[in-house]
Amino acid sequence: MKKFNITVNGNSYEVEVEEVGGVASAPRPAAPTPAAPKAAPAPKAAPAPKAAPAASVPAGGEKVTAPMPGTVLDIKVSEGDTVNSGDVLLILEAMKMENEIMAPATGKVVSVAVNKGASVNSGDVLIVIG
């Protein structure tokens, strides 16, 4: 058995290590030698904000979702507009880059689920095309 004094976060511990076949076993901490003052308890985490309700998708409607987390800079369409596949629906800023979110299909904009300046997460519904 070998004895070692180890200091962790200002607390000194005496440990004994037994060498078995060249591999050391796990050390057992002894009682701390000096009495260290107790740290204040960690503050409690604030509850997570609730997610926005998901937009309802009509039968045959297609959801356009956010491909990445970001901020909506501009919305180019409004409810009732007719869009063609590839038309720009909105501009999403992510990682200091402006990304054009395009219509995946031709149709009529049924609902716009976000507002200008809104923060969105990956997978959030942005627009529904019917």
C-alpha cells in the first residue's frame, strides 16, 4: 500500500493505493484534514419558456419549417397570397447570414405562424401552404 496526500479544491485528502499486478485500484478518500468552509448552494435554474403552439395544418397543407435556429428578418408573403415553388417566403438570419426560405410547392399561403423579429428553433413551423 502506498499513501498519498491529495488536495482537491483546497481540501486535503489522504488516500491509500494498493498496487495489484501493475494496475492501481481506485483510491478511497480519507476524512479531510482541515475543515473547509461550505460553499453557498448553487442558484436554482429558471424554468424553461413554454413553446409556441404548433400551427394547425389543413388537410393537404404543407408546413414550411425552420431549417436552423435563427431570427426572422423579413416576411415576404401574407395569408392568402399565391406562391410558386421556389418563391422566397421569408428571410431567416442564422449565424450572421441571411437565408432565404423558399416555397417547397405551389399553392396558397394558409397561415403565417411567425412575426418579423421572432426567434425560431430548428423544426418550428414558419408558414403553411395549402
